[in-house]
Amino acid sequence: MQLVIAEKPSVGMALAKALGVTEKKNGYVEGKGYVISWCVGHLVALANADSYDEKYKKWNLADLPIIPDEWQFIVSENKNEQFGILSKLMNDSRITEVVNACDAGREGELIFRLVYNKAGCTKPIRRLWISSMEEKAITDGFEALRDGTEFENLYNSALCRAKADWIVGINATRLFSRLYNRTLNVGRVQTPTLAMICDRENSIKDFKKEKYFNVHLKADGLDAIHEKVKEHDEADKIRSECDGKEAIVKSVKTEKKTVNPPKLYDLTTLQREANRLYGFTAQQTLDYTQSLYEMKLCTYPRTDSCYLTEDMADTAKTIAEMIAKKFPHFEGIVLNTDVSRILNSKKVSDHTAIIPTAEVEHTDMNSVPEGEKKILCLIASRLLCAVSEPYIYETVTAEISCGGYSFAAKGRNIISEGYKAIETAFRNVQKCKDDTEEKTDTLSLSEGQTIGLTSSEVSEHFTQPPKHFTEDTLLSAMERAGTDEITEEVERSGLGTPATRASVIEKLTKSGFIRRDKNNLIVTEDGADLISVMPEIIKSAKMTADWENTLSLIAQGKFTPQQFMADISKLTDDIITVARESVDESKVSQKQSNAEIIGTCPRCGKNVVLTPKAYSCEDRECGFVIWKNDKFFESSRKTLTKEMVSALLKSGKIEVKGLYSQKSKKNYDATVCLDDTGRYVNFKLEFAPRKAKK
């Protein structure tokens, strides 16, 4: 009997349905020679630092670097029950082999292997490797299960990535937090991404705009421009000398241009487009696409491929033709399908590009939630564009002379709309605009042509600063970051992977390092402060590029995990050494001594001082801290002031009126008591006794 382990319950149930397994049990489904269960995401994780030694509960510079000799793994919080079910099933005598049906990629391999190893399982592993949740794809995948040993290098790559992130994250976060007396969360992908946003904001702040003027020559719909005159007097002189005069077309240059259809979507390109057209965040797009995948309406979302494999030619053609009939957007459009340009097996890594599945034909689109429907329409439109004809047009540039001055007029004459007709039809029905689309009028002029009486005017302009990052442009920058350091052998490049970039942006937002302003991403003061103290090696995308280079080579069996981890240990030592040398610790201590004293620490008797985010003991080794954004006070809709904290430190309790109850939706009064466990600072409530009724 085979034990099949999926990554999520929904995927497990989809596998069960395809295989005809129907007998439901507690945490798994059984029947027809299969037991199908699931991991509930990351079921097993790397243990925290204090699991190795109690002393690591305190953040002490002398303990760095923290690099485990023997790595420990723990069951993730609140997931013990499902781990227990899987462990029992793996060791069930009925089970002869285990099928890894987690997502087919680096992280899916890691999720399964950590559970397998933690459970002490030694049974043979088979691997299900599919890109679609359609029943045929599932049954075909089970008929072609691969030996688990084929993926040993992929697992080693994934485990090295996890360990390296742990080492650098733990050590760098403790190092810089300790040196600067505030919590500074450092991440291998997060920090260089934040640095890019910070650099862009600095460029915007430092930008000095300059005024310039354009002189326009107008006649019968023509707008020819004499560009960028620095002085208004000079521009006005040109205007006066041309106004009401005849003009002559000195030359007309035409150039025929062909724009090939766009490639199919990988995840990053889909996220960028959805942000530009719909304003969706990267995380929203990933969530909607994952939902479509689980509804069997699209292929696997976490992909960095823009192509399909050659054996998918008939499938792609059939789905494209079905889509053209299924969606009202494309009514009246003649589709000349050419799937050859979207087929390239050599450029498909873990998964193919994202396309709709055949299941769409039998789906009532009214039953699909709005967010998912918009993404599905976007994916469908891209497939039709990708197999359609090129967009062909002619650029026209005319040089026009008037009053002794030269003007330029530009136009575009469309020869064949090609795939652009599909894009236009889609955007008209979806009522979404693309601000990147060029809008140029047609232009019909001939050399030597005389243009009758003209009018002339001056327009005022300013040079523009760089634009703020949007999720669209940030995802593009993350994808391209450090690519100069990537070798041709490496499949992945840039900061993070298609699957993780959205979560990095969300983490930066939730940590308060960046904020959203409409569609723009803006660095906060905390974010700028963090980047200001980071050494270049942490801020630069080069480190991530080097990692992805090596991790890809490990996955290919061309580099050893042992050498990679030795390099990570050396890198960590270098980071610690450079940081300690660059920070004047006496200045840091002086800064702490100048901090405002709030009261006396109940643990060690030293001063509790005011910091940007908390009220904390001046001795970081003590660890006593009351956060300004404490969850209890935030949920009670009360601001925790320094006066309140001072009173708590003095007497251990304070009277607070107007606390809000999330449960009853009413306000109440209570005595809030300090409850320090020695590790965490909590609060308890006391209530005045009710008066007896007369």
C-alpha cells in the first residue's frame, strides 16, 4: 500500500478524487491501495536558537556566531496532531512506500523530506511531479512516478537554503539589534530588497527639478514640437517668429516595425501585470492563482518558466481555441493559432508557464470568485496573445521647418494589429487601463509638402524625478537584481524566487519598514534607519546571486552542500567582524545613556529607557521590554503611554478606563497588572467587586 503525502489538505482531497479514494479517516483518506494525507504547509521547521542552549534566550554579542554542529528540527506550532497522524502512517506496517506529492519544486521537496526524516521513516520514496491538478494530469503522474533518489540533490539544495537563511538571519539580526539597541530584523532577501526601495526614495528626495519649454507648431491636427528650450524668452521668440507662418516638410522617415507576441506568464510577470491593471498586490495575485490551481482551472502557479514543453503542442492549441469561444471578450476575433513560439522544453525548469486548463470549458464562470476570475481572464488573454500573430506598424518621423527653426512630428500607422486586437478586446471588457501603452496618432505627410498658416504656442515642463516603486516595478527589479553575477547554468536569479517575492514584500510592510501609498511602495523612517546601519555585503544583491548560483549547482550535483555551508559560516564571521569594526560601541553606549529613563526594571533593578519602539531595560542581556504596540493594549484600543508604563513599573498596576472588548464590542474599566514571567511581559486584569443589589 502506498502512503501519498500532499502539501495541503485541498490538494490531498483532489488527489483522492482523481484516484477514486473515498474512505475518510481522521487526517487522511484511504482506499484502492492508497492512503492519502497532507502536511498542512511547513509541518517541520528548523529549531530556534535557544533549543541548542538556554543561554541563547538572551541576545549576547559574545555568543555570536551561532552555528549549530548538529541541526535540530521541531514540529511547527499547533501542528502536532497532523504530524502525529503522518508519523503513525509512515510507520504503519501496511505501508510499503511513501509518495512525495508535495508541490513539485525546491520547497515542496524540503517540506516532505523534513517530515519524513523527523518521523524516522526509512521506507522507499516515490515522487509525483505534476504541473496541473486536472484529473488526467494526476492519473498520468501516478502512472509515471519517479524514484525519490532522483531528487536527493534538489533536497540538499533546499536544506542548504533553509540553513543558510537561519544562520545569517539569526546572527545578523542579533548582531545589529545588539549594536544599535533596537530590534533590527535582517534577512538575506528582505534587506537588499529594502535597500533598493531606500535607494530609490533617496534618489527622489535628492532630485532637483529643472524647468524647460517646448514650442508647438500646430495646423490641421498636426502638432510638431521644438523640444527642451531652457529659457522662456528664447521659447517665446521662436513662437513669435513662427506664429502664422507657413511651414515646409523637410524630410519624412518611415520605419516598419514588428513586435512579436508576448511570452506566456511566469508567476512574477503575472503578478506585475495584475498589479498594473488591477492594483492587486503580489500576494493577492499568488493567492488567487493558487486558488485557481486548486480549482483545477490553471496550471501550477509558482513557476519561473514562460514556455510549455514540446509535447504540449496539441494541448495548448485545443485550450487556446476553447478559450476563444468560452470568453465573451474575444467574440469576433479571428484566431490564427501558432503554438510553436510558446514551446521550448529546454527553457522549462520545475514547471511550465501558467495557462488555463481544459476544466475551464465545463466551468460556470459565475461560480468563480471575482478576484480569481480576473486572474483567470488575464491568463486566458495572455495565452491567446502568445499564439497569435505579431503586431506590425510603421513609425513616421517628419522634420518640419518654419521661421528658420526645426520641428519634429511623430506618428504611427498600424499595418496589422495582430495580438494587440486581443489585448484591446480584453481590456475593454475588463475595463482596466494600461498606463504603459503608447498612444501615438497616425501621421500622413510627404517630403516638400507645404503646410498652410500655422499657430504656435509654448508649453512649460519640468524634468521628472525617478518614480516610486510599485509592486510591478519592484518585482521586476527583484527579478533582475544581481543578474550580472549569475552564470548561464543557473535557472533562478535575482532576489528570492517567484514563490517567495510576494511574501518578502508583505513582511517588509508588516514589519513597518515600508508602507503602501495607493499603488506606491514607500520606505518608512524605520526602514531607512535599518538600511543606514547595514554593511554593503548585507544590502547588496550580490550575496543572494552568489547563493542562487551555488544552490542551483548543488541541485545539479555540481557543488557539495558541505562546501556551501562552510562558505556560509565564513560569510557570517565576516559580517560580524566588519560590523563590530565599523560601529563605535562607545557612541552606541552614549546614545543609550542619553535615552529618557521611564522607571526601574523589575527584573534587574537597572533603568528602563524609552526607545523608538519600546520601553526596555538598558541592559539588553536582561531582556525586559514592554512594546509600544503591545497586542493587549492595541486590541483594547488604548495607547500605551510612557506615563502608564512608569506607573506600572512603580506599583505593578494601573487603573484604566474605557478599555474595548473585542468579544462584547463594549467598553469597560479595569485594573491592569504587570505580569512578568521572566521571559515575556504580559498583563492581567483585575475588576472591582460588584455591588450587591438591594
